Amino acid sequence: MLSCIKVDIISAIEFDKSGDHLATGDKGGRVVLFERTDARDSASRRELERQDVPITRHPEFRYKTEFQSHEPEFDYLKSLEIEEKINKIKWCQTANNALSLLSTNDKTIKYWKVQEKKVKRVSVMNLDTSQSVGRGTSASASTSSFKAPLPNGGCSDKLNCLNTGLSFPPGGYPSLRLPVVTSLEANPVARCRRVYAHAHDYHINSISNNSDGETFISADDLRINLWNLEINSQSFNIVDVKPTNMEDLTEVITCAEFHPSHCNTLAYSSSKGSIRLIDLRQSALCDNHSKIFEEHEAPGSRSFFTEIIASISDIKFSRDGRYILSRDYMTLKLWDLNMDSGPVSTFQVHEHLRPKLCDLYENDSIFDKFECCLSGDGLRVATGSYGNIFRVFGCAPGSIERTTLEASRNPMRRQIANPTRPTRTLTSFTRGVRRGGENQGVDANGNSLDFSTKLLHLAWHPTENSIACAAANSLYMYYA
């Protein structure tokens, strides 16, 4: 098994709104961009589907560019080392054929613009000294009495350059040529436009763009700040859960996200398993929520691990904004914004690990933060688990779809194997989604699972049934 370098481990994945670009961030502070290369013709695709013609074409992405987004820093005031690891990436609206995105580590958010730039250079110099400079002896004599001109047409002897008695032959010098400027192939160039810093005392766990295209939020354990993309000198604190006495602290913010279409609405989750919906129109400081979504525990079911596994690690709005998907340690929950009495669906991700919670607590695996995602049509949800596997569930009414795939070159195999060789390109895609009952390739106690291999990060294509997921330093995409 090839050892995995820590700085190459992928820590963030995000599709842009069109699905034509994919961004990944890693623990080394790098952002890598991929772009879609296959020609998409939705009309012809629909026609083929209508004629029951099998469609063999699948999405193809290629490496576009990469850049160093963050560097390791040291906070001398707090004696705190700040890692370069990319926590989140969010795409911004595209303008003038330039790609824009936000990336953040624990403390600093950066706004990047990636644009195609043509590099120009002078390919032909003025004077070619290898050719004859004149016809006849007069020209030869006149050129032998002065110093050779510089390649750019100048004279090395500035004092005597004009007094050499140089006479130009009729028709000029045939070797004297004008410089030619040529444009090389356009290459993507990343440029940092703005840096949003010094606004969080605690580690940033999420950022989210607003649908107005002008603002975004950043959240840490105790506060949520509202930013304007054009202004990096100030932000507005809109949520503050920090108590007067820190000993009274009972829960922290774990994730925050804007509504996909209502610019005044956002949701944030907490370590107690609740999701709060807030309306920015109510007040400047939104300490009071407009709705709260939480599931009350059954009487007598409380244990030492209850609060730990109830902590929500990720939330996502559905594309239409009607539902919120949340991931805690053991389950996926789907919430309807119009029904705050409880989740409309609950999906067990790895219930077989419940007897092993003590072991997971001892090795700190119980604190792993798994992400979740929804399909663009809202009919399926997905999240990761241990052994580099991820689960896909059908959430349509009456659906019994359950799918388990492994992030490897052979996703259908039962046995969990070692991570494959790391790669930075998406040269091949795997197609295949199994329907039916659960079959995880592990026993009831999960004995064959390796808790050091886990699939934390994944993203669903906004319009197609494609999932991009990261296993250590390898990036995989699955298409159905």
C-alpha cells in the first residue's frame, strides 16, 4: 500500500452552479480545478431517451489548473499555529468568462478569480547578424567601421553611435526586421482579489454564498458573520451564541448555509442536533430563530454518547429550497421547512457501529465530520462512511432504494481494500448504482471496517446523477 502524504489529503469538494467545473481543496492549502470536456447536448439526450436508445456517454472532466490558496501561519498574539488546510470551497457567480470562488482555512477567507490569460512574447528580433548587411564594398566598408548593434536595434557605444558615418544602401538592409509579437496558448491564471481576515476568534467551519450574488456568511463555533464580497474591511455579526460566562456554554454552531433562493433566509445547525432557521429581516442580530427543527429523544434511551452522536456535522438545502438534509454521526435526516415537528425521513448510515461506540470514542473517530448531499432533482441523498464507502438513499415517497459503493477503482466489490494509487486527474469514471437491500461487506459488528479510511467529503452534480467523492488523496466520480 502506498503511503498517503498528509498535505495531499482532500478536505473539500464543490461543484459550481452549472456543474461544468469542480473544485477540490486539500490539507496542503491547494485548490485544484477540473473542467468538463464532454460536449453536452440536452436536446439530443432527451431524444435518445425517448427512443429508448442506450446512452453510453458519461461526464468527462479534466484537470484545469491549481493554485496555492493558503499558507501556514502563526498567530503570535495567541501563540496559535494556523494550518493551511482548506475547510470549505464555495463558487461565486461567473462574470466576464472568469471563474470566481471563495476558499477558507481556520481563520482566513480568500476570494479568488481564475481567468484565461494569453502570454505574449517577442519572437523575432530586429537584426539578424547572420546575414549579409549590404550589397557591394561600400556597404561592407561602412559596416566594418562601427560596433555591432544590439539585438534590439540599439548601439552599444552611445557616444559615437551617431558619428560613425554609417550610410544606408538603397533599399535599406535586407536583414533589418520589425519585432513580431506572438500570443502563446491561453493558460488559466488564478489571482487573489480579496482577503477576509481577523473576524473569527474560533475556527471557521463553513461559508455560504447568498443568492443575491453580493454577500456571503462565515461561521465559527459561536458566531456567524455576514460579508459583502466587495468589502473585506468589515463584516456584520448576525448570530452570536457566546454566553456571558463560558462555563454556561452548552452548544456550538457546527454548520451554516444560505437558502438557495431566498436571500433573507439561512439555516445553521448545532452540536445538540437542532437546526435553526433565521430571517435576516427580523433584526440586525438574529439571536432569535423563526423556526427550529429537532428530534426529541425517546425516554430512557439517553446514554453517555447521546449528545456526541446527535451533533450535526453538515446541512444542505435541496435545490428548490423546500427541504434541509442533515447528517449526524449515525443518520441522515430530511426535514421539510413546512413541518418542524420532526424529520420526514431518517436514514441509518452505519447502525451496525452502535455497539462499537466505546471503541470509536477511544480512537476519536466518533468526532469525525461526515458531509452529505442531495441530487438536483431531490430524489436521492448521499453521505460517506468508514472503509471509503458511501451510501445513497432514495427519498421519494415509497422508495426503498439503498445503495452502497466503495470509492475505489472497483466500486462494486464487497471487501474493503487499501486506498488506490493517488491521482490528480479524472481520466475514467465508474458507472453503476445498485438498488435493493444493504450489503456492506462487513459483519454485524463492522469488524472488517478500517476506521482510518473514511469518506468524509462528497458533492452531487447539480443537474445530473453524478457524485464526486474523496478518499484520502484520491478523487472519484460515479455516474448512473
